[in-house]
Amino acid sequence: MSVRELVVLGTASQVPTRRRNHNGYVLRWDGEALLFDPGEGTQRQMLRAGVAAHDLTRLCVTHFHGDHCLGLAGVVQRINLDRVPHPVTAHYPGSGQRFFDRLRYATAYRETVELREEPVTGEGTLAETGAYTLQARRLSHPVESYGYRLVEPDGRRMLPERLAAHGIAGPDVGRIQREGGLRGVTLDEVSETRPGQRFAFVMDTRLCDGVYALAEGCDLLVIEATFLDAEAALAEEYGHLTAGQAASVAAEAGVRHLVLTHFSQRYDDPAEFARQARAAGFAGELTVAEDLMRVPVPRRR
């Protein structure tokens, strides 16, 4: 059975706490696993969460601040130590190539795996597979930063009552799907569009057009909420979001499940993030992330 879920490895911001490791998030998407923003300690958190190096197919870094990338060196070396049998693709802001190079070759090790470097140099599509399209949008932070969006192609849902009304059954159902029509009946008459699932990952940023574009129509949105609303001015100064801002984006964008994360060490009451998110008008499913939790992608509409 296909597995689509978010595995949360770490939820702290710049400073880790006793309960929160630095950033790290794995999106399991059928047979793939995309690792986003591996901060310090990611390799150990993967072990605790049951995520193997062999699972990883893509590494996606939003920007080169330490809490989002310092674990990359260990993850890359682990991929090679375990001799992962497939290529692994790395996406990261192209302006930070020197930082990626330093992390990739932080120490001596034996390279056994094809690590494909695909730096992000602008907004748009990064990859297209049969299962999804991976896109990037520019965010607003003191250093170049990109958010990522994964979109599954739309499919078709066959409607049994309409098939029966037109006398289409058995092998003819497959035939009309393949050929688009049968005995004067079009596929559109006996089916409807099944929207593909959408996921977005939004880290360090102020409110900007990219945030809204990434969040639009998402089934699962993972977004930073570094500060509570009382510190909105501080959030703006340092290029971050508050819980209320993140939730307002999600409400406006029609997000089904909102995951708040990347919390400042100054806060010790996670429930307050949920309260402010609800006060901002988000009525969908809400998760205030904790380390090592698993969040399923909502079922298809």
C-alpha cells in the first residue's frame, strides 16, 4: 500500500532545546522519501524515527542558515557509507554553492553513491516524475531562500452510477479510460476529475507572494511559526512568520492540514501556537509539530 506521510525529525529554530532537535523533515511519497532542511542531529533523528539512508531520494535545502543545513554533511556521508543503490538528487539555492560544497566535503570519506547536484537558480519546476512535479518559489529572508511544493497530477474518478446508466461494465470500463470514449459516450460523461494531492514546505520567510503561491490548495502545508503574534515586529525584522500569520495564509489558501513548526526556544507552551492559529481563522486540521511525530497526508478529495 502506498505511504504518504510527513516524518518530523526536528522542530526547533536557531537554538535546539531539550525537547526539540534542529530542523529535519522527511516526506514519504509512495516509494520515495524527500528530506527537507537537515539541521544538526538529523542522522540520529532518522535512526530514532525509523528512516533509513536507503529511503532517501532527494535532499531539499531551503537556505544556508545552520539550523537548516548543518546536518547535511552527516547525511551525505551516511548515504555513501550505506552504499545507497540509487542516485540521490540535491536541491538548494544556487547562490549558496560554496556552502553546499563545504558541507558535502566537510571531511574525508569514500564516495560510493551518485549525488546529483541540482541547484535552484530561480522559481519554477525542478523535477517532473510520474508521481509528482516538484516546484520552487522564492521566499523573503535575509539570505536567498526557496520554499518547495510537490504536486501530484490530476487523475480521473469513475462514477459507477453513470457507467451503469450507459451500460458500461467489465472490460469496457478500462477501454473507455484508455480510449476516452466508447459507443458515443465520452469519458467526461462517466467520470470526474480527481485532484492530485499537494504538499508544500515553507521555512524562514516574511509574508510574501511566494508563501501564498506555495500554500495554494495544499492538502498538507508545513510552515514555520517561529514567533507568537506579540512578536510580529521581531518576526518581520528577522524574516520569519508568527503563528497567526502562518494560519491566516493557510486559511486563505484553502489548506486542509496545517503543520506549524520551527519554534523559537523562548516559548514553552505549544498550545499557544494552536490557540493563535485558530484565532487567526484557520478551521482545518491543525498540528503543532513535535519531534518524531508522523503526520499522514490527507486522503484524496
